[in-house]
Amino acid sequence: MDGKPLVIDVVDNGGQWTHREWRMLRYLKVDTQIIDNTTPVDELRQLDGIILSGGAARVGLTGELGNCAAYLDLDIPILGICAGHQFMARHYGGDARESLIPEFGAMQIELQNEGGKIFANTAATQTVWESHNDEVHVVPEGFFVTAKSPSCLVQGMENEKGDRFGLQFHPEVNDSEFGKVMFENFVEVCREYRKEAKSP
């Protein structure tokens, strides 16, 4: 490694906790900033990763998330949270819909398929903070489910390549008991990506 901090920006999709995502990355010594979702790709910094924040109700279903589709075409690790997760699923050929049972507040989730990379070193059953009226109900081809709850079967997903991650809940909120660990895990994925990108 060159000793320089990782560069991971947070795309602002209008979510109420976007600044918490930025703050968590700052706490982990990441070089980070919040960028508007209309930022052109050619104006992005040289990034090691991106977080697609949550947003207003329905925005993950309408596809009205600025340039998020273009960001998802970048060859860097990307974590989608809430609306960002829903948009990611639809972008890659899955689907999202209005939740049959909307979730708000503290909920319990159960890991699936050993939780993938984002849930490493967290409990098989854990409490997270939910705030959604919509949900992913069809996982894209090439993705697998990493967590579920009784009322939402896709609380988390990951692609087989291990560089695309979606979370329906909000790990940046204190009530998500392993939220900090999830951010640490994403940062580690980005660190490994940088190492591989610099390998001859």
C-alpha cells in the first residue's frame, strides 16, 4: 500500500442519514466526501469505492437517482443502502416493489449464505434499524441473499464477484448493533480492491 487513505465517496440520494454514512467513513480514517447524485462520472475523484445512500420514498423504484446507473458501471466496490440497494437490484435486472409490510425502527434480521463479506464478524441474528416502504423482492442474476427478516426476504444481497453489496436497513444508525463492523468490512473490500488494482 502507498500509505494514502482510501477514497470512498457517499452519493447523496436525499436520504435523511447520508451524513451519518460520511461520518462513519471519516471515523474509519477514510478520505470521503458527500457528492450530489447528479455529479458527472468524469468529475469523480479517483475512487476506491462508493456508497449509494438512501433516499425519499419510492425513489428506489422510480429510478430517479441521478447518475447512479453510471456509477454502477464503474469497476470499484459499491455499497447500496435502502433506496440505493433497491436501485442497484433493478439496475442489474432484479426488481423492487412496495413493501407488503413496511418496516420502521429496530428489527431483527437473520444472515443467509454466511452473510457474505459485509456481514463478516457479526452475529447470525442481529438488530438493525429499518426505515422503508419499499423492498427488493427479486435478486438480480449473479447475486445472492445475505440477510432476511420475516417481513422482508432480501435485507441484504451481494454479487458473486464480491464487489456489489445492498442493504435494505441503515447500518449507519446507532441502533444497528453491528453497523460499524459492516462499514469496516466494506472499507476492507475497498482496500483489497486497491491492492489488486495496483498489482502488476
